[in-house]
Amino acid sequence: MSTFADTTFTSPERIRNFCIIAHIDHGKSTLADRVLQLTGVLDERAYRDQYLDRMDLERERGITIKSQNVRLPWQVDGADHVLHLIDTPGHVDFTYEVSRSLAACEGAILLVDAAQGIEAQTLANLYLAMEHDLEIIPVLNKIDLPAAEPDRYAAELAHIIGCEESDVLRVSAKSGQGVSDVLDSVVLNVPAPSGDADAPARAMIFDSVYDTYRGVITYIRVMDGRITPRERIRMMSTGATHELLEVGIISPDQKPSKGLGVGEVGYLITGVKDVRQSRVGDTVTFDKNGAEQPLPGYRDPVPMVYSGLFPMDGSDYPVLRDALDKLLLNDAALTYEPETSGALGFGFRCGFLGLLHLEITRARLEREFNLNLISTAPNVVYSVTLEDGSDTDVTNPSDWPEGKISEVREPMAKCTVIAPSEFVGPIMELCQSRRGNLDGMDYLSETRVELRYTIPLAEIVFDFFDHLKSRTRGYASMDYEEIGMQASSLVKVDILLQGEAVDAFSAIVHKDNAYSYGSRMANKLQELIPRQQFEVPIQASVGSRIIARETVRAMRKDVLAKCYGGDISRKRKLLEKQKEGKKKMKTVGRVEVPQEAFVAALSTDEGSGKEDKENKDKKGKK
Amino acid sequence: MSTQPTGDPAPEDGSLPASALTTLGRRPFGVYVHVPFCATRCGYCDFNTYTADELGSSAGFDGWLDGLRAELELGARVLAAGDNPVPAAETVFVGGGTPSLLGADRLGEVLGAIRDTFGLTAGVEVTTESNPESTSPEFFEGLRRAGYTRVSLGMQSAAEHVLRVLERRHTPGRAVEAAQEARAAGFEHVSLDLIYGTPGESTDDLRASLDAVLRAGVDHVSAYSLIVEDGTAMARKVRRGELPMPDEDVLAERYELIDEVLSGAGLGWYEVSNWASGVDARCGHNIGYWQGGDWWGAGPGAHSHVGGVRWWNVKHPARYSTMLGEGKSPAAAREVLDTADQRVERIMLELRLADGLPVEVLDDAGLLAAKQAVADGLLRAEALETGRCVLTDRGRLLADGVVTRLLG
């Protein structure tokens, strides 16, 4: 079936570019699937649930990490239109990528679950869209759920956007009810793109993806002029030029075209193999007679969170290195450099946009490359000024300067939490314990409240979200944004086994929290480290001052009582097995520490588990 | 043991590699005989034993004895294949199982069969294990007449409730009585076995057992902490929480108590689980195990070692008899130790002895570890200076860990 949308160079007034802003699980992918079906782009036979989320990991976690986009035909009152649906990543870690997707659109569907209301991340992305002057089309999804409260949440959305409650569309993406109204509304309300068709070509990259067979696939939105194949293009941030091998549209698979005109969205293939050469936010122009000025808004990705990744089995180090090299092809934000830890051996210090980025990267390394990894506690970037006036950035506690420190600055974040109002107390308690400062609080409706905090980024990158979830029985959502550095009283706490510092356990914490971190770690390790043939003191120290101490008592008996003629072969084999097992132990000084102890000591499970229990107890008492 | 090691196939004719026979006669040589019979099976035991009900009539005492004779003959033939003469046995140890179930006459026949095949040296040490409830003055006298020189009695405990948990059938006073009967029958060397750390055993219970041991006037004591082996009835009870196991710290204290009481009474340790009143009172047969001696182990499931080759027989008495009846070796599998294996074994075994391990066996890393173990109070400083690794009192309880360290 051929349609109006099959050929490019469509007149801009017939084009509508839009995205969907939604929280995880609020039905974005289902709506996208429905739209593909409704526009006839995807027939029933080829239909696959949540077609747009291609990565397995994304399907599993129900989130979109890498966006996809698609060109759709749609008629309103007999007039043909082309819709470009630009899918956006949905998580705070990818705010910059979201902002580039938004910059490729003129409108956004704000999709909210009619049983849950708007969530903090959605709100953050909505504000981002409003900053980009996007036309917002408010839509409540899942209206057929028994728990749906469309009237209540329509009022909430109207309050937030400043529209009438009657403007809020009500759909069920699952059944398809109301979905064509949404598309009509896109055509009627979203402005057509504008641009200078005669100016030198300028197209913005809003995503780039590495494909094993085709190299990097770059997604662009043409702002001015025309992009046509078989010419040399230039990436304006780097000045690098590439032969443009192919230009095309996606509907829903890649289809080469004769080119793309103003307002059109499609893909480019140049044969480059690394997404770093095709960066999100960059401007594509022609090498000859190209544009002079790039489009505004390009930014280099800056890692916010660092963590050491170490293979459980030291011999997997080369596998980890190759795996990171491969991930890098598809992830312009990931950074890494080799790191050696006395406790964990050879690994890499990796920089991530945020916690989710870290988790996803780790999960992909483990799954796609069959690696078993230990990751150290995530770290933000501290800026340390020494008394001699020199400055250092510290991304790893091991690099904490030895000399006299005159000032330490840490990144701060503006954090927004939305939750049912009954949880205000526990949320405030948590934020205060994390050195948060309340900036303001707003009731979005009678029962839902938005809290705004200024909080050190370090306090939220570790286990803040887990704690927030467990204190609010999963109802709270949060979002944060970095807002610059602030001086703070920070110290490095070391954990010593038999007087020897274990680098993997060192942490930079506020001086008021040094004792609690130190004693918690010492306590945990005391339970985790098996008794040795000698006493093992575990100490926590700040500089040369010991702030906490525990002891693993010496083992008193290990000898198997009997060893006669019939026991010898079995016992020798047991020894050989033990020797193999010993290889899996990490040795700190003379102390043998099982891998599991490192994993357990570095994990946060225990803390949140306890809180869950507390909550259960409280619930029980009610 | 209930689980046998994995090994290489053993040849049907039982023959040994020529290399194993070149050193024959240069090491102590002994014969072990396994008696796979018990009146009942104790809940903690995972040894290769069978009750009459389990075996039925086909594999009774006589069938077993026929098999044993055949195996001893095979053994003498196999050892004669080398250039060295077949050595006479310096030690014989009849274990089980419950050898006393056979009665003194059959035990006499067993020793006779060994005399007829390998031969016995002039000063041969001949031990049999016995359960107190199946012995009598006549039994011991019969053993003496047959040529036995040593008796080892499974006393386990003097506390009735402990014996009950262990499912032992003798009454608390019977072991001491039996030891005294053995001495009266002329046995100079009598040993009592103790088990400590049984669920429910108190320190006072153990003290009472030790008092009883001393009253019995024996010259040798073995004491083992109860090991709950997988697959035993006791392991199931422990798993279900019906029997509370004492922790290792309590076991360490019990061991220290045993060592204190025994050495106070003139019984010094010569191996981590064995005490004797003098060098003559030590069990020469067991020392052979720990010092890399050669021995032929005859009987179902028995293990043997000759010149760096270890092998073990099929476990079931019926199969054992059948194989020998067909003229085949009853070996189930074997392993030929390389130099590295032999070194590991030397460290593992000789370190258990009060005489210790010569430092020449250690490599550089092991020697360094030995020095560290001295610093940790696990090896004796003065012994290391004279070239031997000898465990300290504390080190004895941590011998397995010290072995691992000395392996380098």
C-alpha cells in the first residue's frame, strides 16, 4: 500500500513533528504501537508488542533507552499529512538527549496514566517541552482501568498546563479508543515546521545508533535546505566530513529516499563506526556550500556519576575491555579508563550520565558479554582546592589528595519529588537525612504534593531512590537536575583490614556522616569476612584518626579429626579444590576476603531491606 | 568412607606399574583388613559397613573370608612381580565395621591368612578394632592366642545420653570393663576411642568420659570431634534442627580439655587426634599412613598404597566376593600420584604428627608461610630452627589451614 508519506520533500505545512512525554508504564509504547497500526504503517501480521522498544533490556525494564522514530501518513478532512513521531528516552539520566528530541518537534503528547496521575520525571520533561515552546496535547491513558480517575487527573493536568479540563483527551491505547482523536489533534494543534528551504542545509542530530551491519545510523531533523545523498557532509562540532551514503525515512523500517526537505525527519548513513563521530545535538551540513552557523544547543555529554567496574574473575579483564569498547560505539556518554584496585584488581573507572545509565551499562555488560562484575559505590565529581591553591577534580576516593585541603566543593542538584500527601513526613525525613534543603512544596491536587529540594548530588546517586520508594510504598516519583557546585565539609573515610586500607570501600562523605558510614561498613564486614587463622581488626579512619573498630575473631578449629588410609585421596582432592577456591578470594594484606563479601558490602540491599521491614511493621500496627 | 574418590580405571589383574614396585621394602609395610559388618548401623556412621539384614545370606562372614583369602593371595602375587622380595607385614590392622562380631576364631583365621601370604615380621604389631558390647574375657584371650598384640575399643563416651544420640549399643561402663579385660588377657597395648562434640554433650560429660578413660588404664587414646557426614541419619536430624550442633569454638575448648587431661596423665599427643603413653604405645600401623608407608588394604572398600599408587576396592561385599571368585582384582579405581601430588600428601599428612614435617618438603613460598605461621603461633619456633614444621597446641586445631598455607 503506497501512501502520501512514502515520498519525501513534503511541503512543510503538511508535516507535523511530535513526541510523547510519559512516565514508565504509563503506556507510551502501547500508544505508539496503536498509532503505527492505525496509520497502516505496521500491519497486523508484522505487529509486535511495543515495536518501538527494540532492545531486550528495554522491553524487560519497560523503559526506552534509545529512541526510535517513525514517519506516518494521516488524513484529516481528506487532506494528507505526514506525521513524524519522535520517541524520547524517558529517564532523567538522558535529559540532554530528551532535550534534543524535543528540539526536533513542534508538539508533544503529554501521556498520563488515568489511574496514577503525573509523575515527577514526566513533569520535568513537560517543563522541558514547554521551555522549547512545544504545543502540549494532554492525554489521559488507561481510562478503561477500574482504578482510573480521569476527572481527577484531568483537573490536575489542566492545573499544571493551564488549559481547560475539557481539552484533556481520554484514550485507551490498549483498546485503541480515542487514539485517532489524538492524531487529529496533533494535525490541528501542532504547528507546522518552518525553515528556509533555500538556505544551506542544516539538520540536527537527535539520536545516533550503532548497527553491526550498517555502522552508525544517525537520526536527523532537517531545519533548513535539503539533505541529499552522495555528497560530503560535515559535522559542525568537530568539522569531520563523511561521504553521505544513504538518506532515508523510517516507516517503520529504513527506506532510502531521494533526500529530506525542511521539517522532515529521517536517517543518514555515512559508514562511520562510532557514535562519537555523530553526536546528539550536532548540526549536519554539506561540506561544500555548507552553513556557517550551527544550530544552537549542542553540548558535549558530561559524566555525572563514576563507578569502578571490576570483573569477578580477574582473567575476564580483557573481555571487559573489549565489551566496553563495543558499548562505546553506541554510547557517546560513556567514558572509561583503566583502574587498578588493591582489593578488586584490574578494572575500569567508568563515567555515566546518572544511575540508570550505570545500571543499564552494567546489566548490558553482564548479559551481552557474559561478564560477572563488581561495581564500586557510585561517586560524583568533587572539586578540591588545596592550601597551596591548586585545584583537583576527584572522581575516585583513591585520588583524594593527601595534602592540606582548604576547600571541597560538591555538585548540587535540584530534586523534585511527587507523592501522595500522606508521605510528606517520611520524604522530608529522608531528604533531611541526606542533607537536603527544602525549597518549596506545592499541592498538585488535594492528595498529591510536589516537594522541591536542593540536595547534594552525591546523596541521591547512591540509594536515595530505593529509600524513597520504600518509604512511600512505591508511590513517589523523583527527578533531579544538577545546578552547580557548592562548598561542603567532606572527608574521606577509609576502611582498614589489619591496618591496610581497602580502596574499594573508601568513601567521600560529609563529616557528620563519617562515623555512621565507618561503623556501618566495619559492622557489615565483620559479619561478611570469614574467620581467619588470626584476629582481623577492621577499622574505619578519617586520615590517621580511627573512628570505628570491629574485630573478626581468630578461627579456633578447622582440623578434620580423622585422616587414615582411606581418607587420604579424598582429603588431597579436597585440598586441591580449596586451593582453587582460594584463587577466587581477594587477599587484602593477609586477609582472605571472598568475592561475595565485597559484593555484599558494596550493595545497598541490606539498608533498603531493613526499611521495607520497618514499613511492614508499621503497616501491621495500623 | 561413604563417598569414594574418583580415579583412573584399575587393571583387572590388580597389577601395579613397575615404578611402584621399585621402592618396595624400603618403606614400612602393613596390611589393613576391612570387616564390613555391624550388628546395627549407628546414625552418625558413614563407613562401609552392612548389617546382616542388609546383606542377606549370600555375603556372610564365610563368603567374606574366602574373598579376603583370595585377595591376600592376589596381593602377594602382585607385589612379587617386581625385582624386590615381597615384604613381610610389620603391622596388621583389622578395622571396620565391627571386627569383634567375627569372634576370636575367625579373627585368628584372618591373621593366619596374612601370615600365609605376605608373612609377618618378628615384632609385628597386630591390632583389631572391637566394640565393647561384643567382647568378653574369652574373646580377648582368644585374640592373644592368635597373635594379636593390640586392641582398639570404640568407647565414644561415658555418658549414657551421648551414647544414645550416637546410637551406640554398649552401656557406659562396658568400655572400661572391656579395656580391663583386654589388659587382664595380656594385652599391653589397649586403645580407647572417644567422640567429642556430640549434640547434647556437656563439658562435664566429656570430663566424666576422660575420667573413665584414665580409670581403664589404657596406653593409647584417639579422640575425634563428631563429623556429621552427608547422607547419614544424623545429618538429616541436624538439618531438620532436631540435633543442635556445637560450634567450632566449643569443639576447640573440648579438644583443649582432652589434651590437658590426657597429657596430665602421661599420654602425649603424637598425631592431632591420637595420644599415647610412649613411643611403643603409638599405633605403628597408622603412623605408616601418615609417613607415606606402603600397605595392602584387603576387604570391601579398603584403600591401599604402594609406591605412589593408591587404589580402593569395590564397596559392596557381594560384588567384592564375586570379583575375587572370578579371579579378578576387586579394585574399583586407582590413582598414580605424580611428584606434586606426593608432595601435597606429605605436607598434609606429616604435619599432623608431633614429629612434624621436614622443611625440605616445602618450596620457597611454603617456607615463607611456615615462618609466618610461627609468627602467628601455629608452628613451633624452635622446631623450625632445627628444620621441622611442628604444630603448636593452637596450631593443632588449625592444622588444615596451616597445611593450605604451607602448600604455597
